[in-house]
Amino acid sequence: MEQSALHRRGLGLRGVDYSTVSPGYTLFAHLTSPGTVRLIANDGTEAHRWDLPYRPGRHAEILPNGNLAYNGVHPDSPHLFPLWQKYRGGVMMEIDPDGKVISEHRDPMAHHDQHHIGNGQILYTTVEALTEEQSKSVLDGVPASEAPDGKVYADCIKHVDKDGSLLWSWKAVDHLSPEIFLLQPHYPREHWPLINSVYPLRDGNILASLRSVSAVIIISRETGEVIWHLDSKVVAQQHCASELADGSILIFDNGTFRHHESATYSRVIQVDRSTKDIVWEYRDPHPMTFFTPFMGGVQRLQNGNTLITEAAFGRIFEVTKEGKLCWEYVNPHFADYKGLDAQELEKYFNYPANALFRAYKYTPEQIPWLKK
């Protein structure tokens, strides 16, 4: 009998409602692949593929010019702590449809998110080691769970131009109050506050998701101060915060250790920026059957539908405004970390996985080269 529950439940295309699904193609990078990015049509067939020289450092996107933005794992990044191997990146590439590298920026301390914002500029997340005194100021978390070198690593955000020159930077240690942004008690002290997404807002400020303190914040580009804060009473180890056309904030809320709830489930929420009220929400009709403890993605599509990535289980699905499922696909490709220069992860994730960080969908008009 097949021992994998994911295989038994079914892989590949699980269903499609052509009357309500958004037209287009879904892009994803399989995390335990050597560097494979796939573009999938609504019928589940592979429309295009890139085989790249670095395993995925989280995800890929298609840029407005039609090229691929890819975050690959830096071959010479330091070994800070075991899970650093899982979510580090560092090779930020722009690649044309034929696989030719157009540009590349490298930072061995980069992790999680990169955002190409035009003219070759990139906004992305990194870490730096704190001093002993700074490390003591980081509160809570699991006692004595610092990195093997005894240090706490804290997040930074960088904005660079096409030549790699620094245009703007921000450091968590300089602008976050440790008393307000506490590590959650079950979280290791090796990394604070663990920024897993960073997004440039239309007003010029920066939206960021802080996983290990369960917070979504807006950072003033001018002063570096936090000017908006959605805390753990609303979100729980969330991911993928982005701004919608009306200024509201779309968030994948993982639900791990959710405030005052014992039942664990994931959801997607749309939050009004001025009131912090939830104005739209998606949960599965049976809430506990939609859950990923880490990672996760969400994208509002042009027709009003929402694409969701249930990341740890390789599941991508699309729902309508009314929350009706209209497309579902499960990554059928499985692999473990052996041979990917990630030995620290082999004991943590010693099984073939189909996990994704996040997926994105594009209309045919956004990838005209595909017709050619």
C-alpha cells in the first residue's frame, strides 16, 4: 500500500471549473529540486520550464518585461544554524524565457524574499549577527537556543540598484522595540524577528511580515520607524503580506499558535489598513483541512479570484470572491535534500517532499512569449 498520504490523496491537477477559473499559467519552484521552475496551464500540463544552476532559495516570479526573477541558494553562504540552510537565498537572478541570465545580484546573507521593483533594482531581506549586548535585548524564545556560535541573527532590509549599489537599508535592531516585538516562547533565539516577506508600498513605505513575533508592519522609508503594526491578536506566524489596489493588505495567516485558539488552521485575510478590520477571509469549509505550519503564499488575481499556496504540502488552489474552489493542483514532484549541499537539513526533513514556498499566476497577456 502507498505509504505517503499526499500520494494517496492525489497529485497533479485535482480539478478545474473553467467557467470561473482565471485564465493563465501558474509558476512555482519545487524547493527540493536542484533548481527547477515550472509554468503550469489550467489543465495541469507543463507549458514552460527553467532548469537553473542553484536550488530554489524560496520562489520565482515573472517580471513585467516577461523575464523570470529567481532567488537561488548562494553556493558560499555561511552555515549560521541548521534551518538557515532551508530558507536562505542569495543569488538574485533575472533570466529570459530561454534561460539566459540577464542580470545577477549576490548577497550570501540574503534569505526568504526578494522583490524586483524595476530598472534592475531589488528590495530584499538579509541578516546580521548581533553583539552580545544586543542579543541580550532580544526577549523570550526558547532559552539557550541561540545559533551554534552563540549569536542571535537579526533581520535587515536592503534596496540595491542594478549595479548592486546600496540605495536604502534598514535594521531591525535599530528600529524594533524588543518589549513589543517579543519572540514567541516556542521559537528559537537564533533568528529575530524572521522577516519572510518584504513589499514596497505605493506610498514609498515598506510592508514586512515578521514570522517569529507574529506581526505585520509598515516601515517608514524616510525614518525607518514602524508606522503600522498588526500584532499576534490577528496573525499567527503569517507569510506573504502584499498591498491590493484599494490599499488593503492581503496576508497568508498560517495559524501556528494562534492567539486564544487551540485548533490549528490556516486562512487568508484581507485587512483594511485604516481600521485593521478583516474585510475578506478565506477558510476551508472544514477549517482544519487547510493548514501549512510554515511558508505559504497568496495572490489576488486580475479577475478578483485569489491564488493560494498551501506550501508544505505542495498544494496550489484558486478560489472565487465567494470562496468557492475553482482550481486545484498538487505538485507531483518529490525529492529530499540529499545531494543539494544541505546536510544540516537531511535529519530534519529526511523524507521526499513536494513543498513550495509560494506560487504566482499570470494571464496570457503577461507572458506573450509563451505563444511564440
